[in-house]
Amino acid sequence: MNIFASSVSILMFLNIVLAFAVIFLERKNPASAWAWIMVLLFVPGVGFILYLLFSQNIAKKKIFRFNKFEKENLKNLINSEIELLRNNNIEFKDNLMYEYKDMIYMNLVDNYSLFTQNNNIEVYTDGKVKFDNLLKAINEAKEHIHIQYYIIKNDGLSKKILYALIKRAKEGVEVRLLYDAMGSRLISRKLLKKLDEAGGKTVAFFPSKIPYVNLRVNYRNHRKIVIIDGKYGFVGGFNIGDEYLGLNKRLGYWRDTHLKIIGEAVYSLQSRFLEDWRYASKEKFDNLSKYFKNADHKGDAGIQIVSSGPDSEQEQIKYAYLKMIYSAKKSLYIQTPYFIPDGSFLEALRIASLSGVDVRIMIPDKPDHMFVYWATYSYIGELLKAGVKAYVYNKGFLHAKTFVVDGKICSVGTANVDIRSFKLNFEVNALIYDREVSENLISVFKDDIKNSSEITKELYKNRSKIIKIKEAISRLLSPIL
């Protein structure tokens, strides 16, 4: 009995210490702090473990570092573009993009996101088309393949991709494969070994010292980037696995959005990959210039590659999203599988809608994370009062992360509209200043409406008590989901 009483006392003491850490030391936002305090108080033992698993702060760590030459070169490029913007000396290929000069400036200053205008873009919304094109690019690679995914399963598609990489490595192509240790925990170790033996290089991001058990639940590398020969870049929402081909019976057809980019924006994707790779692998490069060869690009789409992660106190992708919302004059179309906005994001959408902007949000109706789904539904219900139109995609699972503003600019990438994407995961988005691509994504959205059902105010008002309870609990936990 004394041992039990002592254990309870120790546990309560630890909870109090952690509660004070949450409030005074880590300086979390108030909603997140209160959520953690409630977890610690109501489930002391479990709450203590959950806090250790989920609530680690790495924002003050210098994870990605540049050498002296790289810092100087990047600084010169940034300062050059800043000077052009300040003096109104940038010549936009599309004069309508001039109105987004302040957005370009913000991403440049806050995220070192260089602005390029000579890009061609292909949009993929179907997994088979995307992976057919990816495999074609891999098979035609002559110099190097840099490939990074959050999830690589151990199934048909994953093996097909890995065998293609092994083949190219044997033929002398430089192959670097970076995968997230938790998201890709099922990846074939046998095929990774074969790729290493063939001359390729494979590295896990934030690996665990304990096999198959990773205590770092947060701070995962959620980016999906591929660069082929420095010429082609792929970025978007698709991971690698059979379910992304629509072969998962529970989720059904997989609706996602991915890009293939040809142009100078590929250099920004290359930089992002190499930073991640260098941190995870500790590989030292004598010469990076061979990965940034000059080429004659004839496209006309403007792009900034914006990345963010828990290594920064800023929330760069969230800022880009907010800037897009506030720039909307006529329409704003959003597709996201998870919609758990913070107060600033929610207010921005509410203000946009109340100002007459046609705000439309599409979410899936087949949840892969139950608490996240019901929290999403509760936030959608709140926005209906402000006139926002909302839809649930019924054909399968909607995993696209897209923003389209006024049919002029858009964003496609890996970041969802939730705290996890804004603060806890490493993400990357392509912010596109191009009417053709933006109008294409609006057409895609409208086609998806045909396979969706609208969440009307009346429908939401008449939801069952069970759903209301699920929403209430999930909403309460949303700051830490």
C-alpha cells in the first residue's frame, strides 16, 4: 500500500512538473498548453507517457546548416531579388502577377524562397498517371536520382519503384533515397540493402535506436520530393504504396494532387532535398554545382518553393496560406484531408467569406484518422455560418492539399490545414503564380464536386447527438492531434 501511495505521489509530482514546463518553459500557444494540461491531469500515467512521446521541442536546434560558400551565395541571390522587388524592377511574364509582389517578397524574406518564372508544370490527380510518369523519368535518368518520401510501403508499387532504382544504380546513376523512419517503417529492408549494394545510398530521417519502435512521434519528414538529373522535379501529396493507386478496399479510389516541374524551380527542390539529405546522412559534398547545371528553360509559370518545419519558430507555409486567403478577391478553393485550423486561420476564412469571396472547402468522407475527421467536421460546421461552402468527397479518399485564389495563383504540396503540418512536421509546397495551372485546378475542383455531397447548414444542424459528442471530444483535443 505504501509503495502504491508513493508511486501515485511521484506520478502526481511529475505531472505538476510537466504542467509547469508546458506553461512557463515551452511557451506553447494557450490552446495547446491547456489541452496538454488536461491530458496530464485527467490521465496522469498515460498523459505523462504521451507528453514524452508527442511534445518535444526542437525549434531551437540548428538542424539544417549551410557552409560559408552556400550562405554567401544564397544571401547574394536573396538580396538581389529583394532589391528588384523593392525597386519594382521585376519583369513579370504575366502582368497580373504584379499584384502578388508582396506575397513573393514575404516568402523570399521569411523562407528564402527564390522566385523563378521559366517553369513548365504538369498536374497529376491520378496515382497511376503520376507513378507511370515517375517511373519513366527514373528509367531515363542519366546522372542522378534524388528521391524522398514520407511513406514507402512494402507492396507491389513500392517494390516496383525500388527495383527501378536498383537497376539505375547498377548502371552508374547516382541514387539517393531518403525516407521517414516512422512513415516508412514497413519498407523492405532487403531491397534497401540491394540498393546499397548496387551503389545507391539509402538513409532514414530521424531513425529510432530501437528496431520498429520510434519514440519520436512528432517531427516527421512529411515531404515528397523527387529530382531527376536536376531537370525534372516532382512534389505533391502522393506517397509510395498500392493504396495510392486506389487498391485499398477500405479507402477506395485515391484522389490526390502532384506536380512535375521543369525549370529553375527544380533547383529549389534540389536544395531542399540536399539539406534534408545532408542532415540525415552526414554526407559531405565536395562539389554541389553538378546538381545545379544551367539549362535553357522555356516555361512561363512563376514558382516559389516554400518549406517549413519544427526546426523554425516561424510557420512559413501557414503564413503563405494566410497571405493567399487575404489576397482573395473573388474565389478561394481549398482541398485538404485534414482541416484543423488555429484561430488566425479560422478568422481569415471567416473574414474572406463575409467579404463576399466565394470560399469553398472540400474534405474526404472516409476518415483515416477518426479524431481528426470529427474535429475537421466541427470546424467546417463553424464556417458554414459565415457562408463558406463545404463538400465531402464521396468517390474515395481525398488526400490533395491545394489552394487556388481567384484563378490566378495556387499552392500544391504536402502541407495539410492543421497544426501538425504547420508546426510539427517538415513540409514543402510549390506556390504557383500562373493562371493556366490555377484555372486547371479550379476545373479539377468542380469535377470533384460531381463526386461529392455538400454539407449544408441544415444538414449540419440536424446531425445526430452521437456526432455532436464525437465533435466535442475531438475539438477539445484538436490542438494536440
